[in-house]
Amino acid sequence: MPAVIHVLNMELLKEWWATSGEFFALLRHPFSKVPLRRLFLCTQSNWDDTLAEWVAIQLIWSIVINIIANILLIALGGVSYVGWAIFNCIVGVITSYLYSHLAWFGVLKKGGCLCFLCVCCTGAQILNLIFGVWLILWAAILIADSAIYISYFDLGFLYTILYASNAIPLCYMGMCCVKIWHNHGDEGLPGQVKVESSVTQIGASL
């Protein structure tokens, strides 16, 4: 199957959104595919199922931690931090949702997916490697970003620990993506690339 570059492809966006029901079903039944005691192991019988579990854990954990951490931020910093805490919470949850849903959809449904603004590339296993490495790097950035709060308050380290803990599921998601790529390593780079665009489709219909 050739890799596909999507430019302003609304059909791909609709396809992604149509999987919302299946995606949110993962949140209702965590650990149904892989038991908790096995999730942290570096060897898995099915990395697809392991990624699905970590995707659900990442989003659930992010929602819980963002709420607790930002309540703590207000408690430590006072009412002057209310606006910043609300902003942090909203951005954190939305970012986690996008990473979770895109990882699940891109890796497990499209065989690899990377998006930047209005351009997406799907259907190449090498994209799973790139996305996995990016998730691990993003986890490291998240830890570094949270460290600045240590010096803000006497108990700032508590906020740092809570906020930085989001990096754990992100790292494991990244590892799953890399493992899935490794298991399909013999596929190599895509031999063919095609471009799909809603703009082209609209122009052809005029």
C-alpha cells in the first residue's frame, strides 16, 4: 500500500472523527486487552493492544493530574494563578486528547500517520518510528517545563512531580510506536507516494 500525503483532506478528518466512539470505548474498559501488571514490561505479545491501553491511560491520567495539579497551583500561588491554572488545565487536557486519539488512529488504523497543520502523511510504518521518538522527546520537554515551578513556591516540587508524571504514559506510548515500527521493519520506506486533497476534488467538480 503506498504512502498517502493528505493536503486539506476533509475526508481524512471525517474518518478520524468517526472513530471517536470506538476511541472513547477504550476509556471505559482500561486493562481489558493487557493487564496492568504487564503494561510496564519491555516485551509484549501484542504491541498494538499495549499501545491501545497506554493511549487510554495517558488521557485518563492527564485529566486527573491536570485537575489536581492546577488546584494545587492555585492553593500554592493564590488567586493570582487562577487564570493560568485554568489555561494550563484546558491546554493540557486538549493536547493529551489529541496525542491519544491521533496515536491510536494513526498507528493502529492507518498504519502510520504524521500531521502538521493541514498536511498529513499516512500509510508508512516509518512514520510510527518518527512519531514514537517525538512522543519520547515531548515527554522530556514536559519534564523540563514542569521543573520551573520548583523555585516558584516552597512546595513547588509537588506541582512539578504531578505535572511531570504525565511523561510516564507518553514515554510508554512512544516505546509502543517504536516497537510496532520495529515489528514491521522489513517493509522499509514506501515505494510509492500519492497525494490526496479536498481542494483538488473541489476544483475537479467545478
